[in-house]
Amino acid sequence: MTKQTHTNAGLMARRHAIIARGIGNAHPVFAAKASNSEIWDVEGKRYIDFCAGIAVVNTGHCHPKVVEAIAAQVPQFTHTCFQVVAYESYVELAERICKLAPGSHAKKAFFMSTGAEAIENAIKLARAFTGRSAIIAFNGAFHGRTMYSLALTGKVDPYKTGFGPFPGEIYHAAYPSAVHGVSVDDAIASIEKLFKNDVEPARVAAIFVEPVQGEGGYIPAPPEFLQRLRALCDKYGMLLVADEIQTGVARTGKLFAVEHAGIVPDLMTMAKGLGGGMPISAVVGRADIMDHSNPGGFGSTYAGNPLACAAALAVLDVVEQEQLCLRSQKIGERLRSFFGDLAKKNACIGDVRGLGAMTAVEFFHDGDSTRPAPEIANALKAEALKRGLLLLTCGNNGNVLRVMTPLTIPFDVLDEGLGIIAAIIDELAAQGQA
């Protein structure tokens, strides 16, 4: 390979020539190394990471304890397939997760490799246990890219375009969002409307909900909404499934986001932050539901890989020892205070919201919530990259900046990144673009 092919541009040319077009890239950058909240590309440029691999490295890139745990496991064995030859780390991780998950009832767990797999298996569990077929999810939801998880996803472009038809018996209700004029009453009424117009409650197996919508715009569910969903499920014999794939493992200031509402879901799905960068997901829930399938009903060749289990156990140690739930709260307070002050002098910032270190800034033209401004969010993201800051956008209109730093980010690095954002927004405003 020539030296030129090891530049970002050279590698991107190779990437476009050989990688399927459906795999996107948020930034035209190739990583060479990473540490905590910083990434260096193949050309040696440093970037402050406000993405955390989409809320995956909550414990930071290459946390020493996570790296040590993986390195200790490698010479022992890297794979047996748990269903063929079991290993203790899988059992220990299940024990810890069941102990940490909300609720005092008996729980069980199993592991998969991806969040989408966890969702697929939660659907199987809900249908098997209830003997019902229908599932309710929400507008703006994101649950994955496999066919059933995609059917639950409440956003068409780019996720669903061209991939239908999707599995049947999936229904979508409104998700509450004050800034978009959808109240808790509106959202609950939309479910009741489904019961009148589309599917009777006795045929609904479960309601799947993100306690904070991820791709939908980092919109926290009001505690009242989650509490009313719990009551609705209890009333009609439906299961409540909490998708904690992006919100779990201290991201929102508690180990699980549903704890903010004080509710106990029947099933919970986890992934992302659990593995500290290793691919692992989990389904945890009521033991009677989890045991409803016969042996062989669940499983996957790579699921609960020993390296990933070792990493996940280390992640849980770090979360506890470094008090990352508390640190998540402090990061969130710092972020929302900063963006709140920025909003006072920039009308384009129409809403600042979040839970813990899961923070969103939504851009509108002149603060008008009926006029989303994705071009401002995209201009901010593009210019930030040039200045060494990695950002991501989200929301149904693409006009939301989502900030999901590693929970271990030093405050001076956090402030450095925020300073870049402030400078760019000031410049966009001066140019009449914000």
C-alpha cells in the first residue's frame, strides 16, 4: 500500500470502492488510536469524542480495567459457544445483571451479541409467554435494523426505505414530547385509539418503549408516561418491555433509565454500554417469562462471547467503583447549563433536554418548533469535525444535536469541546445561518 492510501482520504476512497453503500459514515475519518474521551486519526489529528461510539464506551475508550479483563481472558479461551461448553463468566454476568435490574422479583437473563438481537428475542419471549401476537411501539422509536426490530422502529428514512413489507401485527402510538406538542395524555389516548380502531388489547403481547428515545431525538419519557404504561399493561395483561440499549449502564444518571420513573418492566433489553466496546447484549426479566421457552428456543453462536463477558464484568466494576451514575448526573447538569445559556442568546436553539449525560439540543428557525433547522445541526457537525470535535445528530427531522460523551471524560476536555460548539454557533449566527 502506498503512503497516500493511509490518509483519511485514501482510506475513504478504498472504503467507497469495496464497502456496500448502505453502510454510512458520520465522519470521513479513520481511527488509529483512542483513549478515554479522545480519538486520533491515521494522520495524527486529535478529536474530542462527544459520540462515545453511540453511547457504547460509557467507561471511555480503552479503560485500563476493561482492557486488562479482556487481555486476561484471551490466553484462556476466546470461544466455545456457551450452548456447547459453558463458562463461569457468562453465569456471573447474568447473576450481576439480575441483581442490578429493577424489581425484587425472581429474574433470569441471557446474552446475545447486538441490541437488535436482544429486541428480536424479547419479542419472541413476549409472544410465547402471553400467547398473543401484536406489539405496540412508538413513533420516532429506534429498536434496530433486523426485520422485526425494524418493524418496531418508528422512523422510515433511512432505516426502512426499500426494505418492506415488514412483519405484521406491529402498531405505533404517539410518544410524548412537550416541544412537539404531544402531551402524556395525547400519547396514552393514541394507544387507546389503537385499541378502538386497530387491535383489541387482548391480542397485544407487549408494549416496547425507550425510556429516552435515541434516534428519535433524545427525548426523555416523562415519569408519568412510563407509570401510565405500566398501569395500562397491568390492566390488559400485556408485558412492558424497556429498551435500555442506549440508556442503560449509567448513561442517564442511574444504572437504568426506568429507575427515574420508579417502574419495573417485565423485560429489559441491554447492549451498547454493557460491553465497553465489546459486542454483547442482554435480555433480563421476570423468571417466569424467561423460562417459558424450552431449551434451544434461544441462543446464538457468538452470544455471550467470553471476551465480551469479561469486558462487561469489568464495566460494571468501573461503573460502581468510579461512581459513574453520579458522574453522569454531573456531566448532564454541566451540559444543560451550558446549552441553556447558549439558547438565551441564540434563537435557533429551540429546546435543550436530557437525562443524565444523554443531552439534546434541537435547532429551529427563529425558535419556531414548526420549522426544524437540520442545516444548522449539520453545519455545526461539519465545522466541529474540522476543529477536532466529533458530534452526531438525530431526530426525525435531523435537527437535533445529541451529546453522549464517555462518562469518564475529564471536565477540562468536556469544556474544551463545548467551547468549540459555542464558537461555531456564534459564527453561524454572525453569518446569518443560525
